Amino acid sequence: MDHTTIGFEDLLFEEREEGVRVVFLRNYHFFLSKESLEAIAPYEVRDGSLVFEERERRVWNKFNLLLDEGLGRLVHRVRNKPCLYLHEGSGIPLLGSNEFGIIDRGSNILEVKPLTGCNLSCTFCSVGEGENDKRDILVEEGYLVSWFSRLAKLKEHPVEANIGPQGEPLLYPKLVELVRDLKAGGAAVVSMNTNGTLLHARLIDDLAAAGLDRINLSLHALDQGLVNKLMGGAQHLPRLREMIARCEGRIDVLLTPVLIPGVNDDQLDALLGLAKTIKNKRWPAVGVQNFLHYPGGRNPGVQERPWEEFYALLRRKEEEHGLSLVLKGGENVFGIYPEKTLPKPFRKGQVITVVLQAPGRSNDEWLGVSSERVVTVRSCGDGAEGERRRVRLLRDKHNIFTAVPV
């Protein structure tokens, strides 16, 4: 009797009472019903693969249809949220969104956003990530690198790839490969913004070997109770200190505390004290940020600190701690330079036609496509895949486009 084994490097098949659970890239899954699989041929799950009692061609032709459909029902294991998987065949470009893909803000730093979703829910998160009702997004690693390389070729200065998603990059299943391939794809520097909770010794070793240059560590207090409250989850401080020490000599660590008036002001001295123990090869060990309100972000119920007051505070702390906290005129310690970008194919206020490709992160959004750009169309909950829509652009800054139907 003919047998066909279905197995993939990135897929694991598990027998469940409700059907076969298909685990994709460790952190994502969907289900295939027993009836849909039996319609192909009798089967069993064996060692993480599917084995059908049927010849190969018939099995693969029918199974590929089930697989495409299943990937459209992907669920992120973090908070069990539905997830949209973007790959080269999805028809969705990786330039034009503020939430995924590549963002070029007119410098030699390219923001690389491989996923959304976070294991924490920071009370001051500028994008409200973590506990929310948005759909998650996952981007295929090779597709992301191809877009990065395309944009990096436009730059005259050495390019930094900053892995800074709307979420936690350590949840990305192919993070080590991404760092390695960004370096091979034109990045002189690869940095990563992270809360650090998922770091472990072997991962640090692998990231260092892949070429990660700097970790921008989101650490905002050294009091365990306060830090857990701020982060909306546990950020184990003793273990985080161990991971910082593990990075020494291989990956620079930049502490990036957000100073929230009346909330963690009293933590600044301790954080600066920790920064003085970090022995970086190239960059400063701390960069203090001022808390700001953002549309769609979370606000722990405080007012913004005026910039004049913020900088005055940093200058006082510079004198007390002997650290450089405010960039002086002419300083460029991070090597950031203005650069040209891809031209914008359309402008704010313009009416264009887009093809709707997939639902966006919010229930009333769709992702439309026009002129190799993705356009987030708001107030478009009744859309359909492949539908052509006339929309008016609300934003075009940095080649990021949002629109509403007209």
C-alpha cells in the first residue's frame, strides 16, 4: 500500500481530541479537523508528521489547500489572539505600515518589525501592546530581510537595523536567523529593543554569534514590586542582572528607562548606578527617556514632564553620577545621519484606489495595497479580500499610509 509522509521543518502535527493541532514556528498554531484530513485519505500522526495511506501526488495536492486555509486561521499562543502571517506570497508589501515590516524615517537607521504581540502589558506602553483586542501579525523572516536589503542599498552611511517591533522581539521564532541575515543583508549594526524577560544564557550566546551588536533594554525601576506593576507582568530583576553580565564583552547593553513623573522618579539614581557597572565596547550604557502621551498608547494617569524640566533633571544627574545623559552639540555617539528614502507614490489628502488584501489589526481595518505600499484603511470593516476601494489618505509621513474609504 502507498504511504505519504507530510513533514515540515517549521510545522509540528499533534493529535488532539478536536482534531490535529498544527504548531507553526513554535509559538503559533491552527487546527485541522479529522474530517478534512480523512477526506484526503486514512491518516495517523507519527513523530510530529502526518502519514497518509495514499500516493504522494494526490495527498500533496489536497493537503496544500488545507495548509493554506489553516495558516489563515493562525493563533498566537501569547494571549491566544488570531494572527495574520505575512510572506512573499501574501501580496502585502512590507513598507507603508507603522506596525510591521520596515520603517525608514529618513536616516541610516531602518526599523525592522517582524511581529506584534507582547508577553507584558506595560502601563505606559506607547502603542498599547500586550493585553488588547488587536489581531497579531507575524512576518516571514526571509521576506523581511529582502525588504530591508532593498532599502539599505539606498543609504550612503553604514546602516543600523533596529529590531524594534510593536511587541517583544524575543517572541519571534527566527530571531537568531533574522540577526544573522540582517548582517549579511547590509546592516553594519543590528540592535534590538526588548524587555529582556525571555533572555537566557544560550540565546545570548547565539545572538552574539549571529552578530547582534546592542540590546536596548526596557528597564524602568530596580524595585521588584514597582517594576512588576509598571510592566504589567513579572520582570525578574536578579535574573535580568545575570543576563546583563552575560552580555559583557560581546553585546553592548543600553538601559532605556522611561521617566514617569511621580511614578518612578525615585528609581533614577539606582538605574544610573547600574549603568555605571555595565562595561560596553562602543555605546553608552543608559539613555533616559521622557514619558509622553501617544494616541493608542497607555497612560498611567500622569501628566507629561515639560522638556525643559526633563533636561534640567538630566543635567543635575550628570553632575551627580559623572555620566553623559544629554547629547552635546556636535555629538553623534550612535552614528545617526540623515539619508534619502524611497519616494512616496502618493500624498496625504490624495484619493487613490487600493486592493484590499487582508483584515488589519483592528476589527474595522483592512490592509490595502497600491504602488508597492501597504495602506491601512480604517472604518472599512465590511471589506472583502480582492475588493478595490477608493480611499482618501490621512497620513503619508515616513512612507506610512493610513486612509479611509470615500
